[in-house]
Amino acid sequence: MRIKEGFVLRTICGQSVVSGEGSANVNFSKLVSLNDSAAYLFKEVQGKEFTPESLAALLLKEYEVDEATALKDAAALCATWKEIGLVEGE
């Protein structure tokens, strides 16, 4: 999967948010708030293909977390991003 074109990570009032820009995202009328680890992952994979496993590997590299927790959290994040239309592909 990959993040759809036109989604941009910004910092607004100290909070990381993703917004849709351009005509392709005209119907995406919300801001998606990301915590620090989700913002880190968004930055690392923007413009690249990724899987829950590759996100988990990034979490393991950056944070002190066990592999099972990293994979569970990465899979949940991917599912959420899919549900809200932020990513495309499997």
C-alpha cells in the first residue's frame, strides 16, 4: 500500500495533522490528527510502498518497543488509514 497523492503532513498549533490537497482530494474534508509515532511513520513512508511489517520495522528502529506490539500497532494504523481513505493498495 502507499499514501495517496495529495495528502500532506503539517504541524498546526503543535499538532501533526494530515490534510488533503488538490482536486483529487476535494471530497476529503477533514484533518487527520497523528500522534508522534504515526507522524514519524507517515514521513518515512510518504511516496513509498509499505506494509504493516515495514511500518513495524520502522517502529522497532525508532522506539523501544517489542516486535509483537510494533506489528499490532502498525497493522492497526494501516487499517485506520485504509478506512479513512488515506492509503491505496493492499
